[in-house]
Amino acid sequence: MLKVSLIIKRKIILFIILTWLLFSGSAAQAFVFNSNFKAGDTRIDVKELQKFLNSNNFLISKSGAGSPGKETEYFGALTKQALASFQKSQGITSARGFFGPVTRAIINRKIAERKISEFVIKAIQAFAAITAPSYSIGGSITGLVGSVTLLNNNGDSLVIMPSDGANFVFPSRISDGASYNISVLTGHPDQKCYTYLNTGNINGHDIKNIKVACGLSLSYDPFKYAPPSGSSQSSNEDDSPTPSHIPSVSEVGTVADNGATIPLFGSIREAAFYINSLDTTVFAWEAFADGRRQAQVSTYNHTTETFGPIVDSGITTLISDDHGVPAMVQDYQGYGHLFGGAHGGSMQYAVTSAPNDFSSWASSTPITGG
């Protein structure tokens, strides 16, 4: 409540300052006539009179000298004629064509009224801009090995260091309906970063789901991961590596948001495979779950375009290392085999309880070598 009150107070103070600046500017720009003049005179007042008459539809001339934007300091016959027409519209019956005290008072009043009207409009616009709701732009970033600079629309910037937290918020807020486009500049020569959900328009709420993934010499976009060309999608000889429909990230959405720093890794060639008979892709990743790193598995059915449940494989002894990404294959009988491990820890192995059923994993056994 205190924070909201402070924000309101700051906006009121800012509005008062802007109002004073706008009013001061309007008052300074308003021209005031202080003397009489007539046809044949040459003075700056004549030019201001011509501007006034032209802007109020009493044209000195449609083109050339005296026309809008080409007003002069000479009080000639055309200026006298236009002034007389204005005086007639105001009910001034005597001395038409002469700029005297009566005409001067009317024109000074009209100029002041116009400036006040302009000031009120600007004040209303300023107040609307100050009090209009604004929204923050933010998300999460993983895998930093060096500093990065995030840019919104190539303007608003945010520097993030590896020691900073995983979540970020841009310093500047933007108004409802405004667009945002987040890009990344990396400060490390070998660091590569990719973005997801990084463009869009504000629609009445803060943006919190922008994702940035970075890594050393990261050769693929982890948000659009596919097995490298030439690798086998499955060891089942009857399976075709071509699903009925290959969706984009924007089509299928996100199955989980608990991926480790690098939930997939370029050197792991089999993190997923496709089963033609089921029209389903099975995939695994290194996740943060229940306070520890573990290998999790899910499926995507291309026919129904739906994800299956997220399943713990039983591989849970992964240490705090970004290279604990699981690898997975399917044998000719349809059983899934999952391997996972990291530097300084044992390699773990798990197998599905039944063919083509990835909702249950039978064991998690350390692999040792001699």
C-alpha cells in the first residue's frame, strides 16, 4: 500500500512540474499587441497580425507574400482588407482597416484564449501519459558463462552477469498495446545465446515468460532442438523418422519450465526419438525437480497434438553439472533405455517397464567399468 501511495505521489508531483513547464512555455510564446498601426506601416506587429488573420480564416492572400507561412512586416491593401473583414465579424463599425485599441483588445483576448486551450489539451495529454498503466518486461536466463546485454526494441538495455539471478526485468516499463522485441548481445567471444517468446505486444499484464538460454559454443537453438542430421531416430526398423506433423515451438507451447542450465546438449545425439506406429516423439531432458537434478521424460503425440505426462526416470544422482543431460534410445522390442551422468559422478541407467510405454521406468542402476 505504501509503495502504491509513493508511486501516486511521484506521478502527481511530475504532473505539477509538467503543467508548470507547459504553462510557462505557452505564456512565453503568446504574442501581445501593445500599440496601434495602420496601412503603410512596416513593423513586426504587422507580421503577427497577418499570422493571426490567416489562422482565423481571414486570409491576406492564398499565395505569395502575406499568405500562410509567408507573412510579412508590411501593412498593405490586402492586410487592410482582411483586417476590415475580421473587424466586421466582431461588430466593430468604425475605423475598419485600422488597428486600434478596440481591435487590439479583442485580438489579444483571442490569442490568450487559444493559448489556454492549447495548454489545457497538452496538460490533459500529459496527465493521461503519466497516469496510464505501464507494464514490465522480464523472464529468465540460464547458462551464462560471461556477461550479456539484453535489449528491448534495440533501446532499453539490461546487463546481466553470471553471478546475477536467473530472473530478469527490464528497467523501463511500457504502455498497454506497445510492442517488445528482446535481443541479446554477448560479452564472451565463445558464448552463444538464444531467445524464446521474445517478441509480442503488451495486453494488459506484465510479461514474465521471456526465456534466454546461453552456453559455450552452443551450436543449436535449444528451443528448436532436433537430432543432428544423419543420426538414427530409432532402432526400430519399422519406424519412419518423419512424423505426420512437425510442429513449431509456437504451435505446441511449453511442456515444462524446469530445465537445468543446459537441458539439452549438442554433443548428446539422442535426446529424443520418433515412433512411427504411435506417431509420437519421446524426449528427455535434465530437469531441476524436488530440489535436485534428474532426468525426466515426456511424449508428444503428433496426431492429437498433445503432450503426455512428465515422468521421473529414476535417474536422480546427477551432480551440479551442465553436462548431465540424458541420452535415450529404443530397442527393436520397443523398450526405452535412458542414460545419464555428469563429471565427477556415476553414469546411471534406466529402462521402461513395458514396450512403447514411457510412463514407467523399471530401474536406475549405476554403470561401472573395469
